[in-house]
Amino acid sequence: KPVAMVRICGHLVSVNSEAMKLAGIDRDTPDPDGGAIDRDADGEPTGVLRDCRDIVWKAIPPTGTETMVEGLKVASDHALSLGCTGIHDAGIGPQEVAAYQTAHDNGYLKVRANVMLRTETPEAAMKLGIRTGFGDPMLRIGPVKLLIDGSLGAHTAALFEPYEDDPSNTGLLLEDPAAISDKMAAAHGHGFQVATHAIGDLAIEHVIDGIQKTLRGEPRKDHRHRIEHCELLSAQQIERIRDLGIVPAMQPNFIGEWSGPGSMYRQRLGERRDRASNPYRVLLDEGITVAFGSDGMPFNPIYGIWSAVNHPIKESRISLVEAVKCYTLNSAYAGFHEDHVGSVEAGKLADIAVFDRDLTEVAPETIRDAECVMTLVNGKILYHKEK
């Protein structure tokens, strides 16, 4: 039986021999652009694929649009049960665009979706004159999504210095930085916001350079270009992010899961770089608008809030109010939607989550135990926990 197991980050896939046979992977298969096929001492593929899962995905029967629509229905209900009223989908193609529209038309899409365009979709949208913000309050076109590196867990995030537990490896650049910069400039020139996945400090440097070059070529004051994840940062990079008006879109649940003594990040980066990763306190003190999300690892926003408040690196911890704002108003800002959602005030849409306790009155370490009991979107109760 062909088997493919995907690491939680999506950047590493382990396949068995039958799957390799179906995908046509053998010792003569070259590494794809930007990716790597692990091989044994004799040059035979081991079945571990790093940031090149497309070469085996082509052998898997495609998911039907109807299945995607059903998935969006299930996902919407799950999001509502966690108090989540909106999502930013970090990269969809033509089939997913159709699935979102069908789900929206049928009333299955119950949370606000800001969708990022990937693969061939951005070019098609640009030809049509579509740009960031197109849509309605429930389904909107967001940024063009780009990727420049992988993940720390898969040893594919691009670093200046080698991995602590793999000294011969500095990660992968999935695309030539000059090509990424050209794509940024094209999207920017067509009125798009750009969101680029970058985790390692080397990858982040290239993204900042690309945004700076793009803005020099065609200045736009309120561009809100994003760096997705933006985890391993230097002091100089933080200053450049501030000065260029870049929005770091970060996931505090990552450090709740993988940072601190004895953690996966500590193994990958060593203590010095782990302590420098995800510096929320410094970013906020510099006046940078940080947007929080989950990347589905895990999905629960309350877990992310708990992670930020209880950051394993004490000097990077932020307050409860700051963490909530990063998940609400700042994330609305990252989607050009802060005039309509993100805070409870007159004139805005009533997107409200109610929890079973006053988070300001509980011990910080117990925040993650809070449960959502009611969720409203646009003033309508769409989730109510059964007693």
C-alpha cells in the first residue's frame, strides 16, 4: 500500500517504497528546485522528502471540490467552537477558490475568510484587475502568498548559521531571492499585499530586502506587506521591519509547543538562538503591529494567547491584553479590515467570543484551560456550547 506521512509543518514528507514507485522516485531522480530528497550512503532515496512533496502528490488522487466544500463546513464549525470568527487561509489555488465560493453561497462558510492566492492564481487575478480587498465581508481576496524557506522542525528553515543538531546544514531557500523579489514587485504593482513565508533569519533577510527594493521602485505608504512566521530575528532586522512598515504574522502556539529548555527549537537552534526567537516583547515595544494566528498547530487561539503570555523566554512575554489585541485588532489590520472588525465598538460588525471565565482574573498559566461558550459573527449566535 502506498503511504505518505506528512510532518505537522507540511515541510517534510515520509513515503514508503510503494509510494516512491508510483511517483517515479529512484536514485536517478534529481532534487527538485528548492527541495531535497534524502538519500542513503549508496545514493538510494530513503523516502524522506524535504520541501518537495509535490513530486509524490502528483501520484495521489486529487481531492474533489465537493469534499473541499464539506471540509470548509466542518472547519467553520470547529473554528466557531474555539471562539474564532475569522481566518486567513495561507495559500489557495483555483480549485480552492471555487470551493470557498460554493461554501459561501451555500451558507457553509460561517467565519470571515481572508484568502491568500498561490500557484497560478495570482497571475490570473492580476490579469483580471483583481487586487487585495476584493470580495465581501465574509470572503475576501487577501495577499499574494510566497514561500522562501521551510521549517525548523524539518531542518529546512534558511539560517545564517548551521543547525545546532546538524552542523552541515543551514536549511533551504525554496526559491531564488531575486525571483521572490520580482514576484513581490509584480504583485505590489497590481495593488496586492504580499505575504511571504520566512522562518529563518537568512530567509527573513532576503524578504526584507525584497520588500525594501519593491517599495523603492514603487512607493506605497500603506502596503502592509507581511512576513508569515518571522521567527528568528536580529535586532537590525527588527529595526528594518519597523521602518518599512512590515507586518509580522506570527504564531505564538509554536513557542508554546516547541521553545524553551529541552524543546525542539532548543535542539535545532541551541540556547542562544532559541532565546532570540519570536521576540514579541521587543517587537511590540518597537511599535510594530504584530498579527497572531495559529497555522493550525494547534488551531485554538486561546492556546496561542496562553503561549504568548507564558513565553518560555521570560523577556519575550507580553500581557494578556496585548496578546488578545494581536489576535483580534492587529490581525484585522493585517487583513485591511480593522475599520469593520477586530474590536467591540460602535459601528463595527459584532464578532464576539464569550469564554467561561474572566481571563484577567485567572492565573496566567491557566489561560489555556478557558473554554468558549458562545461565538457571534455579525451579531448572530453561530455557536453555543451545550450545557
